[in-house]
Amino acid sequence: MDQIKPSPFIESDTLAFRDFDESYLNQFKEWMNDKDYRKFSRQEVPIMMSSQQSWYSSIQGSNQSVNFSVWYKPENKLIAFGGIFGINWIDRNAEIGYGIGDKSYWGKGLGYEMVSLIVKYAFEELNLHRLYATMIDGNIASRRCLEKAGFTLEGTRKDDTFLDGKYVDKFYFALLAPEYFHN
Ligand SMILES: CC(C)(COP(=O)(O)OP(=O)(O)OC[C@H]1O[C@@H](n2cnc3c(N)ncnc32)[C@H](O)[C@@H]1OP(=O)(O)O)[C@@H](O)C(=O)NCCC(=O)NCCS
């Protein structure tokens, strides 16, 4: 999957966000099926190419999501996928999603950088008003990425999710455009 790509759509210091096309589906599937990655992404059964292709077909021509491939600039290497989903253009809200598939890049500040760039794009280019994200208790890195980017906890669904043999809470985080622009 390492290949020279043209200039990024958006970029931060070390990350380049590029388009997401069909050629990425297999890599996405492989990462989604990884035991560490899928734990908090709630992928309980193996994902197959057929469902990937169905999902990809469903987003064609839709303006309700923006999907990116995320590249680590110093090595021009694909490491992650992420984007904005369920965009409501009337209420101007949407959910953000992010995941670093190449685990050797975890814990280097890239998750936070990724969330920050998605937020910047959503508020400064798409003119969205409210972003939200959910995460399961125990996903400390994801929670910290959101908190560092300014998201606050809005609510908790107790015992929402069955994870590793026990029920755990699910957290709902959000960030409003006025909060973003005032900080
Ligand atoms: C969630 C994810 C994107 C975080 O990316 P990351 O690059 O590892 O995170 P960062 O290095 O930017 O770290 C962000 C914060 O979390 C902390 N953190 C990272 N890994 C941690 C761990 N294992 N335990 C505790 N804290 C951790 C960091 O210290 C940092 O906080 P700090 O700046 O206050 O020190 C990555 O772990 C991932 O892709 N996981 C699998 C998919 C997933 O869970 N996606 C989110 C679904 S809600």
C-alpha cells in the first residue's frame, strides 16, 4: 500500500489526509479484523470484503460522510483511516471516527493530531456546528484524544456494551463550533 500519492487534501505537521477509494477496502478490512484494533471498535465478527464493498457502494454519491486515508508524511506511509459520518446538513452536526490501523504508530501523538485535523476541517471548511463521538470505557487513548481536542463528556450509558466478559459504560462526547473558535 506504500505508494507515492499526489498532494494531500488536508494536512497537519506529520499527517496527510487523502481520498478514500475502493483500493483501500482490503487494508481497511485487515485492520478492522485485528484483535487489538477491533476491541474498542466493536467488530465482534470478522468483517468480509463483501460487506466492505456494500458499505463502499452505499457511500457513493452520498454527502453524509467524508472518508479519508491518513498518511504519515515523514515516511509517505498509509497508517490510518478516519472521517466524518452521519452529517446532518440542516442541524449541522456529525460524528467523527478515527483509527490508526498500523499499531506501530500508536502512542506517538498521532491519534490526537488526527482528531484535531478532523475537527479543524469539520468546523473551518464544512461549517458544521456540533461534532460528537462515542467511546467505550477502557479506551483511554481515544478518550484522551477527544479531551485534548476540546470535547467534553455529555452523557454515559451505563452497562451499554459487553466487552471481554463484562458490561462496560459507553461515553458520549461532543464539541460545539463556538467552543472550538473561542479556544
Ligand atoms: C485511539 C487511537 C486513535 C489513539 O491514537 P494514539 O496515536 O495511540 O494516541 P496518542 O498517542 O495521540 O495519545 C493520546 C493520549 O492518550 C494517551 N494514551 C495513548 N495510549 C495510551 C494507553 N495505552 N494508555 C493510557 N493512555 C494512553 C497519551 O498519553 C495521550 O495523552 P497525553 O497527551 O495526556 O499524554 C488508537 O489507539 C487507535 O487507533 N485505536 C484503535 C481504534 C480505536 O479505538 N479508535 C477509536 C474508537 S472510539
